[in-house]
Amino acid sequence: MDKYRTKNMTTPKEYHNIQLKNITLTYLLERKPVKNINLRIKSDGSVCVSANNRVPVWRIEEFIIEKQDYIERAIREYSKKNTQELASKQYVDGETFGFLGKSLCLKVKEAETERVETDGTYLCLYLKQTENFTKKERLVQQWFKEQTVQVFSEIIESVYPQFEKYGVPYPKITIRSMTSRWGSCQPVKARITLNAWLIATPKGCIEYVVVHEFAHFIHPNHSKQFWAFVESMMPDYRERKTMLRGYGTR
């Protein structure tokens, strides 16, 4: 079980991991003066549990396991809803798309050469048939996929030398959409998984997630030693982490 405690005099918070039937769940545990164990699942799929200080973690996790069918079902439903919201895009002038902390306004233009470009304010979609929804959707999603691979790769290349001297192997990188975490690390398999939705956040947030996951090769937990190591690699990680929380996950 991994955990990380944040300093808060009124409501101490800890992040824990627990293995359920089909998923490894990361949940936020908040200690509050409540009588019962309370569980809440947010719209982004993250799970929050509140309990009295007297309730041991093992009892809380028994409660979570009792509710695991409900939890997994709710996470799947929220994931489906989030996917549907993305699919609800009509790809018309004025729609906005999150990219590296900015909200890009879509402009659809007729052109012989089909492509997608951005000037940092607008996302310009050029294509022959401006009413062809399927083509517009494919071009925009392909552009985001390419940008995600490129940006993530550049950040990983810039961060890795900091960890190479500690004997950390260059990891295999997996990018996929996730609802409850921004990234994960499997040190034994030398694999890092990054959430594709990170492309909507500022570059500094992506750098923080990459450093966070690389640090797990040295400390495969969320101990004080882990966070001290993260700080040695990225002194302003707290500010970046706070900024990232504004985007919903983890």
C-alpha cells in the first residue's frame, strides 16, 4: 500500500492505493470528525473517502472492497461520459480545445491541402470539404495525438538525464486516457504510463508528472523520502502540483 500525507491541521489527507477486482485504485483519504466512513466519487472518476481518526486504514479498505463493484461501475460510467463529451464536439467555428494550458478556438477553413495548425490562440483546421464531420474529427484527433507524442517525448528526453546517473533505465512509454490519475510507473517493467489528457495542461505540469513517475524508480512509494527526492529534482514541484489539481485528476 502506498500513501502520501499532506500537511493540514484540520483535515489531514493521504493518498492510498488498493487493488480491487479489476483496477488498482488510488483514493484520497481525509480524516474528519465524522461518525461513519463516507465515500464519494467525483465526476473525473477520482475517489475520496472521509473517516474519523480512530478508524484504522485496514477497516477503511475493507469498506472500499465491500463497495468495489459500485466503485468500478461508477468509474466506468464517468469514463464513458467523459469520452462522450469529447465525441460531442461538432468541429465548428468557435469550439474550444484545451492544449498546453490554453483554450484554443477552432477555425474551420476551406483549403486544398488538409492540415491542422495553431498560432497559440486559434486551432486552424484546413480541409477541402468544411462540412465533412468525419474528416474534421479525424484530422483534429490525429493532430492532438501527434502533438501529445511529440510533447511528451521532448519532456521525457529533457528529464531523463537527471535520473540516468542513478541507474534508472530509459523507460517504455505508454500514453492512454485515464480517469483517476495523471501517470503511473512500473519500475520492474521499466514502464511509465502517461495520461493523454495531460496535453491540455501547461507544460510545467506535464514536466512535474514525468519527474514524479521517474522518481518512483528510486522510491516506489509516496514516502517522505520520495517527496524529498522529487523536491531535489524539481524544487517548485508543489506549485506545479497545485496547478495540475486545477485540471481535475490526481
